[in-house]
Amino acid sequence: MTRSASTPRLRFTALYYAALVATAALTAPQRPAGIAVQLASLLLVAFACLGRIWCSVFIAGRKDADLVTAGPYSIARHPLYSLSFVGGLGLSMATGSIVLIVVTALMLGSLLAAAARREERWLAARHTEAYRRYAASTRRWWPRRSTEPLPGSMLVYPDVLWKSFVDAGAFFLLYAMLLAAIALRTAGALPTLATLP
């Protein structure tokens, strides 16, 4: 894996998700998640995966050279981070534990906010006035309705786009692992060591 400024954050996030799966395998929620919560969980994970692929079409292969302001980047300054948060929230909802949902939201919120601030400092230093105008007109997290048309065509880098498909697939794999861990514990194949609210 190529080392970048985001490598420690990505490694920590991967370890956190592994711990989330292990926790779901060995702890039970006080009340199992109902069908509505499970459906919402799946929809959030799917939305995050598809959204991250859409974002990657616009930014993959050009984020270090250009200030990308089109497509999802005209709606919010950090759509990839926002979608990572949504996906993580969906994963934690699958556990049915309020504690795990809150811990996940706090952990991802702090990690992604720090990453966004670091990225904004870098973009402001690199693109000065253009970034100042972009930041003034586009919210950091909360999406706004964009009036900018999508480009008629653009160069897409297949190897970088493939990486975004693999990245999105990791969210689905984690979701499947969570469901499998919960099913194994519920069936008695794994012990329930604690109950979480």
C-alpha cells in the first residue's frame, strides 16, 4: 500500500471496523434491531458505496493536481468523507446497539473532521484564491442543491475507478461480516459475553 497522509487514518478505521465486527460477534444488544433498523442500515451502506463510486469518477487521479468542484464536489466540499460517515453509521446500526452507533459516530466524526481540516489547509495553500471562492460557496459537509451542470464528458482513469469499486465493496463485505457474526452469535455458535444498550 502506498503511504500517504491518510494512511494512519485508514489503518485505524480498518482496525475499528474489525473491532466492531468482533464486538457484534460477542455482545448482544438489549433489544435486537428490528426490520426497519436493518433496512435503514442496508440503505445507508448502499448509498455510501454508490455515492463514493460517483465521487471517485470526478476526483480519482486528479485530486492532487486540480481543485475539483464539479459533480458531487459542487454539492459539498467533502462528499467522500460524508459518505464514509454515512456508511460507518449504517454498519454500526446493523449491530442494533445504541452504544456502538454513538461510539462509531463520534470516532468517525472526529477522524473525518481532522482529515477535512488537513485537506482544506493543503488545498488553500495550493489553490489560494480559487479555493477561497469554492469554500465560500460550498458547504463543508451538509449538501446543498447545486446549480452547476455536470460536465458533458471527462477523463476517467480505469485503474483508479476500479480501486473505488473495491473500496465500496469493502463496505458491503464488512456489512456481510457483521450480519454473519450476529447470526453466529444468535445461533449459539459464538458466546454472548455481554449485553450492550
